[in-house]
Amino acid sequence: MIERKYLPRCHWNKQHGKHIRAKRIFETEQEAIDYMKYRNLEVKYNAYQCPICGKWHIGHNYLLNHE
């Protein structure tokens, strides 16, 4: 298995610059969209399918355009 520090940002979150954890996983795009609506995240975030695990995650719009 690849070490976490070498995995792309699309799959991991940094917390306060210290810890790395896997992003929240959604089975479908609709689940991710519903979660964004519930948390009012639709303006700054977007749902995308992760190339690492094949599940759906939520990420900043600016990160998704530059990876």
C-alpha cells in the first residue's frame, strides 16, 4: 500500500497542518450533493469521484480545477 503522504490531495484532508485523514466517503454523487445542501457547502465546494478509491468526496472548487 502507498503511504498516505504520497497520495493525492483529492483523497486526504489536512487538519491544522498536523494530521492527515481520509475525506468523507459517499457512495453516490447524489449523497454528496445532499450532504452539501444540508451543510450549506454548495458555493465553495463540489462533489467529485475520487481516482484513488472510486467513491465520491467533497472538495474545494479551486483544488478541483488545479489537480
